[in-house]
Amino acid sequence: MIHEWEFEHIKDWTVNEIKNHIWAAVDCGQPVPGYVSVEALRAELVRRGEEPVGHHNT
């Protein structure tokens, strides 16, 4: 479940920042700043018209 506060928290992040955080979370096990879920990051990419994957196609 994605919460609205997650979208509010990441609204000013660039596409590259979002993708980097997806990659770091999935591939390296690093937490996303602000406890934002990877699902919220992927949903934000879709909202911005991007593919919902991080760098290195994770």
C-alpha cells in the first residue's frame, strides 16, 4: 500500500535520484531516505512517464 505522504516526500526528487534509490534498495539493500517504499518510487516514475525500474534494470 502506497501512502500519499510518500508521494509528497519525493515530489522534488529528480528521475535519476528516484532510479538511484530504487537500485540501491533492490540491489544493495540500502533503505530509501524517509522510509519511502520502492513501490512508491516506481509509481512516481510511472506518474512521470518513465519506466518503473532503477538503474541497471532492477
